[in-house]
Amino acid sequence: MSQSPKAPGEPHNPTLNPGDQGRPGTPGVGENLCGDCKGTGRIGNRPCPTCGGTGIVLEEIGGA
């Protein structure tokens, strides 16, 4: 199977972590510090399972 070409600047299939609410670059989605590890990327001596060890989650912003 061939894949369709990606638009310039389009991320190439980024990995989402369990705490992410949307894909990078999606309108209405922004980065925030992970609430479980407080942005450190670690809980104890292990990578945080919510953010995948990045310390950042992608969350919906705004609201009505």
C-alpha cells in the first residue's frame, strides 16, 4: 500500500500519549504540563505513563 504524500510542515504521524487529548497542530489543542508528574516526566524513578516521560500533555484549550 502506498501512503499519500504529506503536506509541507505536517507532522509525520506523531505518537500520542495517554494524557493527550489531540494531535499536535490541531486547532484548539495546546501543550500543558502533565498534572501527574508536574512536568518532570517522571514518577519516582520511572517515566510518567500519562505523558510518556515528556512532562507535557496536549490538551484542548478554550471552551464555552
